[in-house]
Amino acid sequence: MNDADPVETLCDEAERRLKAGETLGLEELVARCPSPRRERLAVELLLLEIDYHRRAGGLPSRGDYLSRYTPLGAQVEAAFCVIDPVGPEAAAASRALGSLAEGQSFTHYQLQRRLGAGATSEVWKATDRMTGREVALKIPRWPEQSIDQRLRFLREARALSRLRHPGVVTLYELGRDNALPYLAIELVEGGTLREVIQQGAVQPRTSAAIGRAVASALHHAHQQGVLHRDVKPGNILLRGKSDPVLTDFGLAKDHRDSGDLTEQGDVLGTLAYMAPEQATGRSWEADERADVYGVGAVLFEAVTGVPPTRSTAGSPPSVREGQDPRRVLPSLPRDLAAIVHKATQPRPSDRYPSAADLANDLERFLGGRPVVARYPTRLRRALRRVAGSWTAAAFLLGGLTLALGLLVASPLPDSRRDVKLSVNPPNARVAFVPLTEWGTGAEPRGVTFASGTGELSARLLPGSYYVIAVAPDGRFHEVQRYVPEANAEVARPGAYRQTERLPAGGVRLKAIDIPPATVTQAMTRFAGADSYTPGGERLALKNAGYLIAPFDIDRREHQEAVGDGVAWIGAYYEAVDAAERAGKRLPTELEYEFAALAPSDATFDRLTAEADVSGLVTGLAEWATPVDNLDPARPPEHAVAWGGDDMAGPPGSLSRTYLPEVVSAPAVGFRGARSAAPLFRYQQMR
């Protein structure tokens, strides 16, 4: 016997005996099972035998089963009450369903309150008077249902009886109270994921953790031969913020069983989360990858707050490629979007092969490692759109071949420039991130790591960069630098933009000095947010879901060099230089807003304007680095100034103003900021 899974082995043995026409031998099989799992195995084997004989057309009588399996009398009665009721049972069940009430006794349970009621069943919170355990009682409305709907209640009991996983609700008992059968299952009172999403989108990492746990639970179910087929936010209970429990196996199918309650053309599940093979009435074709699709659809809605694209029952899918959450939430990390896109591909062969593969990729994302899924490029999208047409595909590929041939014959000029940069200490490493990617997410695109020691080298396209220098001991600095176009080294304001032209078209940038670790003294730490919506209605910004990594920000505005307590005042480019000399940088506009709206702190009196300006949103204004593409209304070469009575809003208000980078007349100061940790670790920067 397989010690790793004795119940699975014994169930396989039972199915072999039934198919061979042999006696099941339930008692003998149960006796071979480890004692803690015998009752669950007995229920599984009982329902397996009843279901097998029913489909074979030779179902023994209720009395025969009661005499053969006396210790399982309650389970036998519950099963036959559903599949072969006697005359008065239906009427009695209808009356009993209508009279269920709080405080009522129900076999050895006491009903506390109704948790929910649907078309097929009611769920009650109840207390087991024998053990004191609180449970959820699922009571089917079987008199109103067809035989197939009633049998699904038993299939759910059979599925849950074989599953033992922290991510799946536990079945305690299949029983009967007079004419009402019931399932006593684990009570999970944290609400559903549906209720959480109704309050707004879930943070990306939290969503990924939930998706990983659900996929892991589904993998366990698939290993036991159970397909869920109705994965959706309403069927995911939460023990805590990110500890999901999968429930409602009413549409579950044993994918190793030749018998099913689904006929060709039946549409089972919830359309918004349904794999195309289910939406088109081919539920009998669904395998593990249909559940993978369901998890992907749930992830889409969790991170965006928007339901996935719906299909129409009985018609082809409404999309030709996977769901892309970045079309709703552009700031979502690309790797997480790629995972959702792969999981929700219309063709099962393009999805993850198993729920375990999906769980593993989500684990890679959460651990900061490369994922298997790839975010679709424009070329890949185009190829998918024409994949159904050989003529169009051949035309496109032919055109690509011609274009590639022309590129080989006439290569495009490389506009990148050889860049030199010195850093202190000389063994520090440097990463260049395009400034357009800074502050928009955890995974900036286009990063370039410099090579060498002391004077580092890199090949970079012209433009502005966020530069991270990290020493072996963990000290780091974050600065801005600018790479001009070749033969266009026009002087621009700001020492951080100054360059020196080198032979052969190279350029040397301003050196970087990494400050001591004590630079964060007199700064306040903010934890940031995985998904931050800036501005709100007050600033009329519609973007949502920006990552704000943990950061430190000065408790006081930067002072004049003479140290007389007078706040520094100058233009944006001068503030960038002054912040770098202080071993800091300017806060981004999102960091500044986040800190200004955070709960009050005794060390950060935000609304008090003093001589040394000790709080945010004072009567004076302060510079912040703009986040590219956050607000299309920001004019080019303009920076962001936050402030009170010297700006657009009243004293102590949170108001954003765009000012030219060279303007200092409005008396705008600044306070320094630093990331709590560098964007890249020293070991990564090779």
C-alpha cells in the first residue's frame, strides 16, 4: 500500500473491484486504513458504491444498505433521502426547510444563524452539542431539485471526504435530520474574497499569495482526482488577510470517473471565471487546466477590482488571448500580469499544465525570482490575433522575414553612448534605470548595470536616469543623471546633468559619493504600499495601484548652509543637487503625498509651520520629483511643488502645482528622502 496516501490507494482498489463485478468489501478496506481517517474513507467508499450501482441501473434497496452497513446508518439514510426518497420525505423536507430558525436543535447540533442561502442549499452556523465545535451546516433544498442536482450534493460529500489540505474546507460529517440531509464542514468566518474585492482592488503581493495558496489547494484536489470547476471569489473563504480556503465543491467532478452529471451542451460554473471549454458547453472536456483558468480569472479581478471579460453561455470566448490586467492597471508588476495572462489563455494547451505549475510561478514572483510566464509583446499579440488564419499568418511572417532581411542588409544606427562614471567607494556597483520607469512599479524595465571598478562603464541611450550606487557593506545612494544625445552636449541647469565629452563619442557623468549609514538620522520611516491610488477625487487623477516602496523622509525642510534655521529656497534643479550633496534625493510626488496623508506622528507634526519647517504641507511649498505619466496635464520640463498658502491651496492643505524646473520665485524649498533599501542588492548588480 502507498504509505504516502493510503486513502487514495484504497479508493483505487475499491473502484477496481466494482468495475470487475467483485464485492466491494467496505469493512475490510476501511480496516486497512489508518484509524484517524477511517470514518472519512467509509463515507467515500459508501458514496462510491451507491453512485456506481445507480449509474449501472442496479441500485440495491435502502434496507439492504442499512443491514449491510449498520455503523453508517446516518450516512446511508442521508444518501437515499437524496437519490431515492420515499413518498412523504419530500413534503416533510419542504416543511422542515421552511421552519429552520436560530436556536433550533438539528440532530446533535444547535443552529446559531443562517450564513447564506442559495438556489440549491442553505448554510447555517451551528454548534455541535457533543463536542462544542462550531461548524457550518450545508443543507440542500433537495425537494426543489432534479435528480442530477441532488446527486451533486453527494458528489460534494464524496469529494470533500477524500481531501485533506489546509486550503480546502474540512468535511466533518455527512448526516441526516429526519428528511433533511446535511454536510457538517469546517467553519471559516473571515468572509469571502468576493467581499474583500467589493471594497476595492487587493494589493498585488497579497493577491499573488492568495492565488498561490488556492492553486496549491487545487493541485492537492487534482492529485486526488477532483476537479473543482467553479473557482471564483465567492467560493474562496479567508481565515486571515491572505489565508484562503477553497469551498463549495458542488460542481466538482472526479476526472478519473467515466460517469459524470454533465451532458454535452451543459454550461456549469460562473461565466466570468469559466474556462472557454466550459463556457461553450464542453464541461465534460474540462481538466485541471480549467481550474487553472479560474485561478487566473480570480487573480485578474483581485488586482484590478474589475471582473474579467465575460463569455456568453454556449458561444465562443469573447477574447482571443489571455486576460491582461495591465490594460486596466498599467502599474501592475509585469511578471504578475504575465502569470495572469498565461493562466487565462483560451486554449488549454497555452495555460500552465497544472495548478502546481501556476503555484510555483506565483512563488517565484513573491520571491523576486524570474517567472516562467512572459508578458505579451506587440508582436506576440499580433501573431495570436492571426493564429486562426493561415493566410494572414503567412503574410505577417513573410513581411517579418523581409523586414529582418532589410535590417540585416542595412542595420539601424545605434544611438547608445559609451558612458563613464566614477563612484566612491571604488568597489561600489551601479545600476541605471530610465527615469520614466522610476516610481511606477517594483520591476523597472530597461535597467543597465555598469561594469568595472572605480570608473565604471555602460552603454546607454540618451535620456534621464535614476542611478543607484551600492557599496559592498550595503550603503547606497540614489541620484539623477542625464545622458545627452551625441553632438548635442548643450548645457542644462543642474550639476547632476553636467557631462564631459570623451573621445569617440563617449561621455563622462558626474561622480557619485555614497554617504555614511548615519544619513538617515532625523528622518521618518514610512512603510509604503503595494497598491496606492494617488490624488483621489481632489486631484482628479484616475491612475491606481502604484507601488510605494518603504522610504525615509526628513522631518524638517532642508536648511541653508549657514545653519541659521532658515529653510533653503531654490529651483527644482538646485534642490536635486542640494539633496544629493546631503546624501539624499527628493521624494517622488507619490511618496510626498503618501507621507502627507499618513496618520499623524509625534515626530512628524505635519501641519505646523515653524522657523525650521518641521512638517509636511506647511505654509511653504516643497519640491518633489514627478512620476512620469502619472498626470498627462503636467507640462514638459515642469516639476511638482506641494504646498499651502504660497501655492494654490489654503495653509495646511494638500495641493499640487506644476512649476518650471528653473523657477525659484515662489519660494519653494525641499526635504530629503531615501528608499529604505536600494532597488537592487549588491550581489544582483553584475
